[in-house]
Amino acid sequence: MYFCRVKILRAVYSVYLLFFFCLWFFLLFPFLLIPIIDKKRFKWIGVINRLWARLLFAFVFIPVKVVYEEKLDKSKSYILCPNHFSYLDIPTIGLVNINAIFVGKSALEKIPLFGWMYKKLHITVNRDSLKSKYNTMIRGMEAIDEGKSLVIFPEGGITSKKLPHLARFKDGAFRLAIEKQVPIVPVTVYNNWKILSDDLLLNNYPIEVHFHKPIPTQGLSLKETNDLKVKVFNIIESSLNERFIK
């Protein structure tokens, strides 16, 4: 009986979060039209993402802790590579203090209104299509040339079979960083897999996100893609192990 009550409370809490996610989306949507209409105002995307994320977490009473090993330069482009264990990871990375756009799965385009906004402001990819992955790489390079930073989940989705261990990383983010010679930032998101688990029922833990020191790619060649990928993987995996694997 006790566990049944707890599950009901968690379900109510989850609906409460969804309500505020949608509420703030609709209230902020008119402002998201500005960078859609005027692409030169792309920095509004990051500003609105931060506001949306902070309002969401504040209204559902989830405390937030963001740590930077090194201050990120807003005048530079970066590729942010976070672990991806929960649907909360996207708003969590939206807290970053630079103006970044996301590379996400094309299935998001099917969500009414939100999907249209996401397709217009961010980059979508169908990971089952070689053509789509190629086009995503081209669009990613163009975005960096425009001065944007990118968020790419190197696991390619929520794919780990044994949380909080990482799934295998894909090459795309690391090839792109080397091609454009921009720094890559490993990002560890700690508790989201416990806050919103596979059953989509919410638990109350603090959100903690750690932006590690940027790794420069100047002078690297594509032959060193795997070395860069392994380095980022080890930084995030070690950080997770220190927290959860005693």
C-alpha cells in the first residue's frame, strides 16, 4: 500500500513537471520566433533556453548546481559532449552560460509545435540514414562557421543498458570538432537518471552538471578522432565512477 501511494505521488509530480514544461514553452514561444525569423539573432536561443530551464526547475522545486572547471568564452564556439541518461538532460544542458544549439534525433520533429520550433532552431538527425548523418555534419560545420556552439550527445541517445555507465560513443562530435578545430567540452550530468528514470516517474534529487575543462583540437588530424573520443569518454566515465561507484 505504501509503495502504491509513493508511485501515485511520483506520477502526480511527473504530470506537474510536464505541465510547467509546456506552460513555459507556450509563454516563451513568441520570443523563440525572433531567432527563427531573424537568424542573425541566434544568441536569443541560448538566452531563452537558460530562462526556460531555470523557470522549469524552480517551479518543480528541483535544486540546481552547475560547476565549470574553466569559464567558457561566449565569443568562441565549442562542442559540448554530455552523457545522456534521461529526458531531463536537454533542459539541464540548456543551463549552460553560452549560447548553444542542440543536435538531436529527428523524431522530435513529430511533437506538435515543439517539433517545428526544434527543427527551425536546432539540428536534427536520423541516425538510421547515412544521408541524414552527412547533412547533419554539413549543417554542424555551417553552424560553427556562424559562431554557434553545439550540444551533441555522443552516445547517440539514451542507449546505456547499465546506468550510470556510459554507452559506446559515436564519432560524429569528435570528427566535427577536429574538422573545425574547435574545443570540445566533456560534460557530466550526475543525477538525472535517478530524477526521471525509465518509468518516467519523477523523483526529487538535485540536478548537478559539471562542465569539464575544454579540450583544444587545434593541430589534431582526423586520424586522432578515436584518441579524442576515448579521452572525453574517460573523463566523463571517471567522473561518474567517482560519484556512484564506490
